[in-house]
Amino acid sequence: MLSSFSKNIQTTLITSFFSSLVYACTIPYLIIYLAGIFSKETIGLLVMINVVTSFMAGIIGGYLADNFQRKKILLIFQNLYGVSLLLVAVNFAGILPQNFWIIFGYLICGVTYNLYYSAFDAVLLDSTVPIERKKVYQLQYWTFNLSMALGASIGGFLFKHYLVYLFLGAALLQFIVSAFLQKNLNYKNTVSFTKGKTIIHDLFTNYYIAAKDKRWVMLILGIALYSAAEFSLQNYTGIRLSKEFKPISLLSVSIDGVRMLSILQVINTIMVVCFTFLVSRLTEKKKERTVVLIGLLIYVTGYGLMASANSIYLLIPLTVLATFGELASAPILSARQVSLIPEDKQASYLSFASLSFQGSQLLAALGITLGGYLAAGLISGYIIILGIAGVYFVISSLYDSKERIAKYN
């Protein structure tokens, strides 16, 4: 299926796969490692600081992607992302043993990733035509989940005893990914830079245009609210399982909380790999609004209940439930979201859209802090309530207007 697309699309999808794998095998487990050093309140604050700095980097990254050559932006910041992973590995190796360096590396990871990802998204969007866009984003969703499963498996089983090699390998892979992209991507974008204006003026003008689009703002807010449910798996739920889950033996292998988290992520991805296109075929003749609504509600409920579950007999069925909801709704939402973006402001709209990513991370990080004071059941309620509010905003922005109801229902 990949071979049916242009070389640029193939290159960006392959790069996306390996970049996501690098993230999945390192950052979630780095948070768990830090949680073993600091209190829940402190680690929650640290994650929130990371979200804020990453958000600012995302804004700047969107401006850079609109006003400079995106391929150069990818070269610079993808390599800096690799350097930040290398810095963490050096800390684990005992060369720079102070906790400051691992925290610094963690924060730089977030900043550099967000400085380049708007450019990456814009390159992929630029390389597609409307008729193939749904298939491209469906394939990206499929490969993303496959990479997350592989990354979760690698990170989960190397976490305790091979941290140095894990981060060294991830840094090396990131450098290879950057070199591959530079060699194979044949891309040069037009820029909207206007002489005589200050950078600050251009920066805020671009985002003001996106912020004036009320439907876009409502959509991004909704995505942030419901996505916090899945991010809570890597943050609050992952930390809680690492401390509270009682180890069990599965096929003569000891499964502790960290490995349980890895198993849940692998189950999620295996289902995505095996059932994405099947679920798409089963739902393609259904009303799109209904499919998205039911899918998102199932997704939110599943991840919300996982935040307070400690039994493997609950965690696995809830993962299956949440994943089916995700499979029904996510590919449709990805394709529908990009259809709302003006062609001349792609990077700025996409960077503004990164608010959903940063916002959901912030809400998930707040769950870590609240978890220091509230019972797990209340955190489940917090996640589900946020998710339901998010579903309302998404449905309202995409479908609840006369012309959109007529088109999609």
C-alpha cells in the first residue's frame, strides 16, 4: 500500500514511524524513572513545565515552518532531538550524574520535538492531494500505532537494566532518521515571510488568524480534552501501576507494573495493526457523526476506568474497549481535521493544532499532581468528565451546523 504513494509521502511516513518509535521507547519510561526520584507532586509539576515549554516551542515551530524552508528546520531540530536523548544516556552512564542533566535533557526533548513537528506535518499535508488524503492519514495512524507498540515493548523490557543502551540506541536511530529524511525528501516550500514586519508581529498575526476560526478553536479544545484520557495511561496510570501493581507470573515471565504498562500498549497496537482497515470497512456505510460520537465515548470511558484498575483481568478488557473506540473515530477525525485548514496557513494551523497535544499532556500531568491528593477512583472520574466535554466540542465543531449535518449525516 505504501508503494502506491509518492516518494515524499513514503519518506515522511517512514520517518514518522521511526521517530514515533524513538519517542515510545524513551519518554514514557523517562517519566516513570523520574517518578522514582521525585514525589508525585514534583513530577506532575515537572511534566507541566515540559508541556508549557513545548507549547511555546510549538508556536515558534509553526512560525518557522511557514516562513523558512521546512527541510532545513527538520535537519536542525531532529538532530538536536537526538542530542537531547544522548544527553540523557550520558547521565545514565554516570558521566554527568547530577539530576539536573536528566531533567534538562527531558525538557530539551520536548522543545526540539515541537520545534520541528509542525514542519513535518506541513510537509506531509503538502505532499498529498485531497483524493488520497484519507488513505494517507489512515496509513499514518496505522504505522504510528505499530511504532508505539514496538517502542513500548522495547522500552518496557529494557527499562530496569539497560537504560544506558536504550537511550544510546534511541539517539543513534534518531540521527539515522534525520539523515534518511534529508537524503530522500525532495521538497521545497514557498514561504509567506513579509519584509518590514517584526518576527513577533508575524508570529502572533499567524496565530491570531487561526484563533479567529471559532470552529477550529472548538475542535482543538475538544481534542485536547478527550486525548487527555490516553495520555493519562503514559502518565498517571503508568506511574500508579509502577508503584501499586502486584507482580504476577505470565508464561514464566515476571510482570511488574512497568511491564504491565508495556503489555497494554502492545495490545493496543496489535489491535490497531490488525483491525484498523476492518473497522473502517465496517463503519464506512454508517453515519459518520454517529460513528465518531460512539467511538469517542467508548475510548474515553475505557481509558478513564483504567486509571483506577489494578487487575490484569480489568486492564486488558478496558484496553480492548478503548482501542475499538479509537479505531472507529481516529482515522475519520484525522482526515476531517486537515480538510478545515487553509492552504496558505497550513503550518500555523497545524502548529495551533498542536495545542491539543500540549493541552492533553498538561491535563494528564495535572492528573499526576491530583493523584498525590485524590483516590484513583476520583482521577478516573476526572478523566471521563474531561473526555465527555471534549467529545461534545469535537462533535459540535465538525457536525453541528446545518451545512455539515447535511453533508455528513
